[in-house]
Amino acid sequence: MSDTYTAVLIGQGTRESIELEFIEGLPQKSFVRATPGEEDGDEEVMVWELILDADGYEYQAAGIPGADYA
């Protein structure tokens, strides 16, 4: 069995494929990753969460790490 898998990050009108490592044989439920910004190459750090009912390993942006959305 491979130690990595191809994850698809689904943003607003974009899709990006990256390689992630399995954790104890399972896909990562969430991770933090810098994403390219829309202007001047700015980057924004986002939490990405696994979409449980998706085909394959698809992730959606879930917010900014440490932000209080309550």
C-alpha cells in the first residue's frame, strides 16, 4: 500500500491536486496549508477538511486557523 495519496483541493472556481501522506492507513481529516492568493502572489493560510461523501479524496476550505466563527 502506498504511503501517499492524491488529494484534490476545491476552492472557489479552482481545483488543485496535491500529494498527502496517509496517517495510520487513513486519509487526513484536515490539514493547514498556505494557498495562493488572488492578487500579487499573496498567500492565505487555510484549514482544509475532507469531504466525507465525495468520490476520492476531495477537500474544501474550512476557514482560517484559530479564527473564532462562533
